[in-house]
Amino acid sequence: MKGKGYRLLETTFLAEEIEYTGSELRSHFVREKAGIAGDGVIAFLGGCRVAGAHLVDLEDVEEQHEIVAKQMLHFIGEHFQCSLREGNVRLRLLASIVKETLEAMSSGIAVTRDGDDLFVNDRKLTVAICTASPLSLLFHLGVNVNPSGAPVSAVGLKKFDIDAKEFGFAVLERYERECESIERALRKVRGVS
Amino acid sequence: MKGKGYRLLETTFLAEEIEYTGSELRSHFVREKAGIAGDGVIAFLGGCRVAGAHLVDLEDVEEQHEIVAKQMLHFIGEHFQCSLREGNVRLRLLASIVKETLEAMSSGIAVTRDGDDLFVNDRKLTVAICTASPLSLLFHLGVNVNPSGAPVSAVGLKKFDIDAKEFGFAVLERYERECESIERALRKVRGVS
Amino acid sequence: MKGKGYRLLETTFLAEEIEYTGSELRSHFVREKAGIAGDGVIAFLGGCRVAGAHLVDLEDVEEQHEIVAKQMLHFIGEHFQCSLREGNVRLRLLASIVKETLEAMSSGIAVTRDGDDLFVNDRKLTVAICTASPLSLLFHLGVNVNPSGAPVSAVGLKKFDIDAKEFGFAVLERYERECESIERALRKVRGVS
Amino acid sequence: MKGKGYRLLETTFLAEEIEYTGSELRSHFVREKAGIAGDGVIAFLGGCRVAGAHLVDLEDVEEQHEIVAKQMLHFIGEHFQCSLREGNVRLRLLASIVKETLEAMSSGIAVTRDGDDLFVNDRKLTVAICTASPLSLLFHLGVNVNPSGAPVSAVGLKKFDIDAKEFGFAVLERYERECESIERALRKVRGVS
Amino acid sequence: MKGKGYRLLETTFLAEEIEYTGSELRSHFVREKAGIAGDGVIAFLGGCRVAGAHLVDLEDVEEQHEIVAKQMLHFIGEHFQCSLREGNVRLRLLASIVKETLEAMSSGIAVTRDGDDLFVNDRKLTVAICTASPLSLLFHLGVNVNPSGAPVSAVGLKKFDIDAKEFGFAVLERYERECESIERALRKVRGVS
Amino acid sequence: MKGKGYRLLETTFLAEEIEYTGSELRSHFVREKAGIAGDGVIAFLGGCRVAGAHLVDLEDVEEQHEIVAKQMLHFIGEHFQCSLREGNVRLRLLASIVKETLEAMSSGIAVTRDGDDLFVNDRKLTVAICTASPLSLLFHLGVNVNPSGAPVSAVGLKKFDIDAKEFGFAVLERYERECESIERALRKVRGVS
């Protein structure tokens, strides 16, 4: 698809805005939108409204939640040959990266993480889910920019005067480096008895 | 081994101090010391001096590093049926947990993470490595308490008036909850197309 | 979902009767009915009538079988991160447990096992199948209570004056212990050359 | 190695007697003795004396057990590309087969199974262990013929007037069929949602 | 299904002609047509016309390709418990076998391979794709016999006076031996440090 | 280790000559010699003399073979997170690449492949083996340059006036592209039912 050399994981920040409805969490959406031939993560801005059959999280279904926000910074990732267990560990690491990036860009904010969820002063900053298609591991992590409409107490990047685009680029860049350094790390050790 | 019901992952803070020389990073050390029958993580206090053949990290070997500290809070973990890739993602999540616990116990400290390494004001707080025995995944994460002797600019928990034992219990408790919630998370989602 | 500590595998005997039609062999049915957050096995009583598109076993489809019984003790299990090969070995072990439980509760019965099928005096006692959803391993094992309507020579628990509920609890308890002891067993051995 | 067509799993009853000391539980012992090119299980007769460094089971090491019997019917199996978890499930299935074969050859004997151990009237009939070499899954299951010297209350095939050789052939034949039928079973099902 | 002993992989050349439309690349088509109970590869003759929703290769979809030929020699394979990565390596090996068989049957032809595609004098000889069903790995490799209708410059077996049936038998036989010898190869080596 | 972006697989042709004795087939030899941080394949020139304990192939051990050649073009590859089964399929694909490269560089040579062995006019051109260290998959493929000393009828690149270095570069380049295109291929397909 691309002339350049093959890389393990590629990331792209999409120019267009897309409203996230849940149907975007499908295999090859990343490829479709960004022409990525390897594993990939895309970021884009847009509203969020997930309900009914598009809810992937059974806890949400059981408790009849809706996921709503006026504007979010969305990350959708797709890893191939990756188990659902490993994918969930990766998603939490991505949540840590979002936390770290926020702290780096706005000193003094205290972000707390509970699994794959982030909070600022007990107000919800993110939504996240990890699932699988028959051929790949998929995750969505949405960071509120403007949380209007959220069914819970929420907060967004706008509140902290953070530019969502700059923020998104920083997160993509960190996750890409993280994934590469994991590949390096597993190849640089002696085994033990 | 134990009368109580079987749990996926168990953690123990050892009463005894143990100097970490690298030879402790072996299969069944966790079982030996804590009688844990499942996956497990132990924490203990003790000096650190790893050199020569006990260095597992080939970058350290290539650059002839030694790992030294007068007093560290050590974590050794063992997961069975876990790949080296997943293990490295887990270790970084544990590093995030150490960072989060430090922030929670001493407000105002800014900890930065680079892969599995943590820093405070560019001074190294931790050492970490993940490898495998023929039957399991093993990791060591050491948090400086008193970094005297470290070959690089380093800092320890003592500097921040943090009780290493209390800190260790908090980290163990968070990692245990994290592992459980990962197991829950992978069982609560619908697949997608 | 539950206040108690996370356990690897949970089992529940459902109070309600459910007719088994084959559509129950789906991901998250165990969670739906029993609120189990880990791997799980449920037992319940009810009729059995599986035909046409709900037949999962292609040998049944090819030979135009139907699976019918007036009353069965059903077991439905769901394991995550488990291969179809391992799942089939587990199902045969569960069949062995059903055999052993029957022998323990009614001395003198000779039960023979052929793969995942059990027989008493050449009369069929059970039906069993193991398959996968995109996210999990699933199995069904049905023990005849009253085999009326079965298209082959069959026999049920009623014939042996065995209380199906008591029997079901015993099987669930044994399978749960078996799964736990397998986890223990794989963590207690030295590797060999 | 052999002229005949390749088969998934082969079994051989060795003509020679071999004393089992634990060192036989190693990769390619099955190949060495029986020239098997696939997965394989061999059976042979011989004494048993395992102690010290050859004990693979850490529970035995911790409790300073020895494994001793004057004459045993030994089974050593090697599966390639098989996890330690699946291997332990397989070993328990083999234990079930030993139980079933004993019941078939000597009506009226009540054999009970606890994990991979078999008992007759609370006397130990078997020893068993499953471990891994770097390239394969290995197990040993020993059935007492003459249990003299055993450190626990034990019983052997001799007591039931069972010919150990005939018994061994029957077990090998059943395990071979079981493994084949597992392969068939995982290829004959529709997936579910 | 079959009286004969179980074999790892079976192959069959179908007597009937079948037009390949893409819908044949589904789980259990091999079983349906050839009654194969293990992994299997079937060969058959027939036209080829794949378009729209039956295109599995997203590069074809993106570039609005159609796959057309008047007569092809088709191979459809199904491996269970096989990853998509391993499956793609296998498909390229099968392409190599097709190349080698052609060279053996018609001396002087120079066939070049680019991934899973074969060319003679820059004219396309084959089409190939590897994908997965929820339960298995599936591939299709079509060798042009009469390439009429192909949207690119193409060539077929007819041009080289090669009997497609004889050719198909030879390829099936070589792939079967290759798969068996891979199984042998992974069981005949010492591990290294 | 390297300034440039991380790549999945890297290859290097070593400037130094190294005699291959078998001990080079070990984890991290590729890293040691070429500083490769990912998966890697190195090529180098040198004699070959493998005997006794360094023979990894048990068929060679059983038949008391030695592997000897005055000058070979050696390839040593290391893949992490790769099974022994997939590794053996990869090695055969590499053998196909060696065959194809030879055909491309010297028109009219007919090379035949039998598993991972190549022959020209029934004379052996290559030796090959695939094994595993506890942390990785390793293979060696040696192409005779000057086969003097070989215990079987053999032939080398010198005979065909092929420059071994140029040849080695071409093979490395093709294998690298092959591995990349396999990664692309498994990410560009729709799943099927």
C-alpha cells in the first residue's frame, strides 16, 4: 500500500472529524481511514454517542448505559496476532500514556487511573474498551474534549486549555515508541533457570 | 499448599530482608519464599548488587553496567502460561502502578516513565527486567529506597519520606487488583466484525 | 459484578428450568444466567430438543440426527483464552467426572466412556459437544434424567434413583476442584532437559 | 525414520525392562527407545526409585518424598507444540483411561481418581507428573504392579491378577484412540456466536 | 467418518468440476466435498469468477479488481489450530511447490514467485489468498489452465501442454509430504541455549 | 541499539569469515555479531565442521553424521515469539528463496528441493536445521561454496561461477521482503464463515 519500508506499528491523526457511534470499532477501520498496512492506531476528533447494539461492554448493556460526549479525542487501535488478554494489558498501558501526557502538558493536574478509566478530581475523563474481531484485537479509547451530555460527572481537555490535536499527536507518538520498545525489550534478555 | 480457595494471583510482602543479586530471578523463587501456588508477586527489602553472569539485560552486559543500590524495595513476579511479549507489557503496567502509588502517597512529586524505568527530576528511581524460565515468565522491579552506590544519578523513597513497607503493600495490592480486573475485562465484551 | 474476591472459575446451579435448544450454547450465556465474571460452568434442569441449524456437530448434521430428551441435567461451560483442542480434552475430563460421580452415588453401576459420550449397559446416558465463539471456548454436556423421546437407546438418572440436583452440584464441585488443581499442577514442577 | 505413513501419535510397548529413576523423563527418550517420529507414548515394566534432584514435583521436594516401588508399569509420553496446561488436562484423561481399563479388566474393582492420582480402597495405585522440556510436553504415569517399598499405603496390578503387559497394551491403545478422536472432534463443529 | 487410521492431513482430487466464486472459501467445505476428518486440501477443476462481497483480499476490494479465468485448477486447504501468520507462510510454501512441480513436469519453463503469486515471463499463472474462519485457517490457490477473461496478462497450464489433473495430483502429493515432514522436523532436534 | 527506526526484521552480511561449528546456533548470536535489535538474519562466509555434541539434528546423531565443507555461505536466523512449527515452515521458504536466487543468477541450473534440502543434479547444495532456544526460534542454512570434505556427493556455488557475497545479499534481501509481505498479507483479509 505504501512505498516506504514496512513498520511494525503505524499511527495517523485523521484530518476529518468522525462521530464515534461504536460501529467504527471493527476490523480494518484503521486501514480504511489511514491506509496502514501493519498494526495501527488512528486518532481523530468528533462527538460520541454509543447505545444499544453497538455497546460492546456487557456491563454497560446490563446497566443500560449510554456513552455520550459532545466532543472527544478518539483513539482506535488494531493489533493482529494479539490475544484479548495481551490487548487488555496494552489498553491499560495506553491509558497510562494518556495520563502521563496530560501531566506533561499541564503541570499540576492529578489524574488517577482505575483499570482503563482515567479521572480528574473524581470526574471521568475517558471511556475505553478492548475487544476482538475474528482476525484482530481492537480497542477504543476516547478522551473527553467537551463532555457535555455525558451521563456521569465528567471533564474534558478543554477545561485544561489543552489543544486536543497536539495532545493526540503526543499520545500516538508515545504509544508507537512504547510498542517498539516492548519488541526490543523481549529480544534483549538472557533466559533464566 | 494452602487451605484457602485457589486464587489466580497472590502477593506477599516478605518479613525477611534479602540482598538481590540477580540469582533470585528464577522459577519458583516466589513459591519458595511465600508458598504461593498460583501466579505470584513478592515484595521484600534489601540491598542490590547485580553483576557479571547474573545480568539478564544484554544492554547492561554490552555496556558493562553493574546494578547497585544500598537499599531497594524489590518486586519479583512470576506468571505461568504468559508470553514474553505480554510479560513486558505487564511490567510496564507495574511501573505505571509504582508511579501512581508514589504520586498518591506524596503529592507534588512528578514521576516520569520511560518504558519500564521511572525517574524523578531525571534521577533514576527504579531498575526493571522481564525474562523467562523454560516454564514461566519472570520479572524484577526494584525501587530505590537508599540509592547509595548506584552508578548513575539516582533517587530513593527515603528522600520523599515514604515508608517502603507501606509503599510495597500498596503496590502489591494495586497490581493484584489490576490483574484481576484484566481477567474480568476480557470476559465482559461482545466480539465485533 | 460480584463483591467477593475474583476466582478463576465459578459454578452455579440455576434455580429455573430451561429447555435446551442449542441456542444456549453461545458466548456469555453463563454470565447472563449466573452473573459469573470469570470462566464458568452452570448446571440446570430442562428438556432437550436440538435440531436443524442449532446442531453444532457436523456428524449430526450429516446424518440428520436430532437430539431429544424429556428431561436432562445440562452443563454449559465457558472458558476464555482456551484453544479448541484444550477445550475438547477438558470436555472428556468432565465426562469422566460425570462417570465417577455416578459411580460414587450409585455403587454397582458400570458406566463406560467413549470420548465425550457415556453409556450404561450400551444405553446412551449423555450428549456432549465442544465448540468456540469468536471470544471463548464453549461446551454443553447433557445427562439424561428422563430420556423419553431420544432417537437412540438411552437411559437416565431417574432409572438409578439419583437426585439430579444433588448429582449436578457434585459434578460442578468436582469440575471446579479439577480446574483449580490443574492450575496448581502446572505451577509446581521443575522443567526437564 | 519409518517406512509407513506418518501418524499423529504412536505408541509402543518396550520389550526391555527399565528401572525408572526420573532421568527418563526427558525430551526424545520416547524417540530413543521406540524410534517414534511423531508424538508418542511408550510403556515398559521396571522398578521405580526417584529421589533428590530427579524429583520434578516440588511438593515432593518440599516434603522430602521418595517415589519407590518394586515393579511398575510405566508410561512416558511426549507431545510437541502442547502447552503445560493442556498437558496436565491430558494426563488426567490418561489417568481416567487407566481407571477405566482396570474396571474393564477386573469387574468389581472400585477405582477413585483425585486429579492425576488413582486409588483402590484408599491405597495408592499410581504416581504421575507432567512437565516440559524446552521443546516438548512430557509426562510420566506409573501404575504399581508390585508396590513393595512404597512410602505410602499402596496397591498394585498383581493383587488383582491383572497381566501388566496386556493392561499396558490396552491403555496405549485407548490413549491413542482418544488423541485421534480429540483431533477429529475439534474439526467437526460449527462455531457459535 | 472413515474406517482407515487417522492421519494428520489428507488430500483429495474431486471428480466434479466446481466454479470458484469465493463462497467456497469457508470452513468445512473441504470436509463437505471430500469427507476429510483431519486437516485437508482438495483440488478440483472449474472456472473462476470472484467479485464484490466474496473478495477476501482488501487490496482487490480497494482497487475494484475481479478475479476471472475460464478454467483453473483450484486448491482449497483448511488447517485447524493454525495461526494466520503460519498459514500465510504455508501458502507461500505451497506456491513454491506449484512452481517446482511445473518445472519438474515441463523442463525449461522459468517460473518466478513473488510472495504467493507465480508468473511465467511476467504473465500471471496463479491467484492466492489466505484467511481464517472463527475455527480454522483457510487458503485458496488457483492455477490458470485457460486464463481467458483474466483482467491482467495471464498464462495457463494448457499453454505448456500440462495435464491439469496429473499436475494437481502431483501438487497434492508434494504438499502432503511437506506437511508431514515439517511435523517430523520439529520433533527431531535438540534445543540450544 | 541503533539510531534508525525500529524494523521488524533486519539482515546483515558480516564482513568477517567465521567457521561454523554448530555452537553459533544460539540465542543472541545474531545480535552479538550484527547489533540487530529485532528479529534478524545474518549471512557470512566460512568453513563448516559440525560434529558430536553440536549436532542438533537427531537423525544426524543417530546415523553418526558429520557436517563438513571447506567453504560455505552461512545464514543464521533468529525469530522471537515464533513456534517451532512456524519456524520450520519459514526455513523451507528460505530454502525456496535460495533455489529461486540461484536460478535467477545462473539461468539453466535445475535446483530441486526436498524439505529444507537443495540439490543440483542429485548433489547436495545445502544443509539446514531449525531449533529453539528457551526464548527464540533459530535456524541455520548453509550453502556450499566449496564442498570439499563433505561426506556425501555435494556441489557448491563456485562450480556455477556465482559470487557468494552477491548471492548472500540477494537471499537476505528476498527473505526480508518475504517476511514483511507475510506481515502485510495477514492484515489485509476479511475473515470468512
